[in-house]
Amino acid sequence: MKSAILTAAMVLVMPAFAFAKDKCADAQDQATMNQCADGSFRESDKKLNSLYKQIEARLKDDADTRKLLIKAQQDWVKFRDAECDFQTAGAAGGSARPMLVGQCMNTLTQSRVKDFENYLNCQEGDLSCPVPPAN
């Protein structure tokens, strides 16, 4: 019974998901492009937050390094926001600026995601890696 309900739910959700992707691929108006850029950033940010929590969990026994992670992430967020403000300064006040900000934030966040993935996949004994391997 549960699998039948789950299957039915997936069938209903898949067209909506496909429509959302098509909506972004075929966006013709600025409002939709702005929404799509923001949506992409939010997906990347969600992944980044998940990886951050994994790193934080691995550092639970190392308070000093955990504090460094927190400080580094706070500073990175400030950098990301300031960099995107700078990159999009030419579009200030324009309708395309939210899209450009979303794209910038997504690009920088994807880069940070790669950094976090690398931290989570360090080889044991790698002294240049601040995150211990998983148990």
C-alpha cells in the first residue's frame, strides 16, 4: 500500500518538476529568469549547508578547528555577498540585477560546495586537510 501511494505521488510530482525545469530553460521574461536564478542558488545553498553540517559533525571533538570553520564560513558569506554586489554593480537598479546576483551567488556557492566536498574526501594523513576522515 505504501509503495502504491509513493508511486502515485512520484507520478504526480515528476511533471511539475519537469515543468519547472522547462520553465527555466524556456524563460522569456525577466521575472521568470530572476526566479530561476534564485532557485538555482537556493538549491546550491541547500547542498552547501548539508555539507557544512557534515564537516561540523566531523569536527565535534575539535573545538578549535570547529571555531575556525565557523569563522571561515561567516567570512566567506560576507565575501560572497560583497563580490556579487561588486560584480553586479553595472546593473544596479535594473530588472536584470536579481538574476545576475542569483547567478553570481550560485557560481560562488558551487565553488564552495566543491571545496567542502574535497574536505570531506581527504585522505587519512593529509596534513593540509582540516577535516578528519569519516569513521
